[in-house]
Amino acid sequence: MNRDDFARWLELDLSRLRNVEQLKAKVNEEEFGKIGSKMPEFLLFLACGGAISLDDLRKSNCPIARLALARIESRTIKIDLLASLRQYLR
């Protein structure tokens, strides 16, 4: 899934998503709602820096959750990197 596909899947404007990714904008309430409806496993983390449950990722039908789990387990994404990004999502 590329950025265009991800933006469409989340029903977010591509330029808005890009600005959030580049830390030029923060996620707003409507966007939290869209993200939460598609990826509830990540909502607590995005909203207040809570933990991402690997158990919840394992049980999820969400393709992004399954991809995140695979990347975390293969150590191709570092959990501490995710933690450092939290401050920009509030």
C-alpha cells in the first residue's frame, strides 16, 4: 500500500496526510475519528501515547495492523521510533 492508497483507505486528503507525516500539521478530531474507525488498535497510541497491544494487532483484521505486527516482530520498525513520533500526533 502506497501513500495514495493509504490516504484513500483512510478517506483523508493526500496533501493533508503528507503534511501530518512531515510534521507540518497535527491530526485533528475528524481525522482521529477516521483513523480510529479503520485502525482502532492504534487509536490509544495516537491520542495519548498509550501502548500498542501486540495481542490486539495479532487479533486484528486490519491490514495495517497486521503489517505493523510483522514489521515489529521482524524488527524492521523500532517501537522506540513510534514512541518518539507520539509528540507530533497530539
